[in-house]
Amino acid sequence: MQKFHLAWDESRHSLGIPSLDRQHRGMMDLVNELAEAVAHGCSYEQAHQQMEKILDFVADHFADEEALMRKHDFPGLKQHAAEHEKLLREAATLMETYDAGHADRALLITAFLTDCVENHILHEDRVVSQYFREQGIKAD
């Protein structure tokens, strides 16, 4: 079974916003834990529990990120929040297809989460980081 892995690279992933960087590392760790468990044939219940943990963490992170953007008048907040909502909706839809009879979908969900975390940090969140730097905002 293929294993997906996210590796934090300070030069690629760091936004220079310590609180968000810590949360991004935490998301990567949680997704990696799921990938490891799935690669080693964990039970449906274990995978489902880890997926729920990831989605809860991500929802909290998105709320924190949006609060920070709101506090500093980030002009792209509406679009960024819509992207957050879309990602959570897509993840929830995938979770609905994951049941004991379709435990093989854990690999698909792991791949989706790996891709989402990586791409969101490298693209959408990079725009926020750039805005903060340009405005001289030192956020934590």
C-alpha cells in the first residue's frame, strides 16, 4: 500500500507567522499519523477516529487563520474563507463515503488530505503571508 508523507521544510512552508506555522506543522503531523496507520493496516475505527481528529483540528485552524486575517484587514478574507469552507466540505463528503464496507477509501482520503494541506500552505496561505510582510504586520 502506498504511503503518503508530509515533511515540513522551513524554506517552503514557513509563513513567518509563528502561530500558523505551529498549526501547519500540527496538521502535517496528524495527516502523517493517519498515513502511517493506514499503511500498516489499521482498523476502520482507528482510521475514522484519526480522520475526525484531523477535520476538527483543521476547522479550528481555519477559524484561527480567518480571525487573524480579519484582525489585520486582509483584503482576500472572503475568498480565503470560501476556500476553507470548500476544503472542509470536500473532506466531509469524502468522510461520508468512508465506512466499514469501504475501508479501502482511507488511502484516497489520506491522499486528499496530504494534497490539501501541502497545496493550501504553499499557495493560498502564502498570499496571506506576503500581505502581512508588505504591510509590516508582525503577527503571532
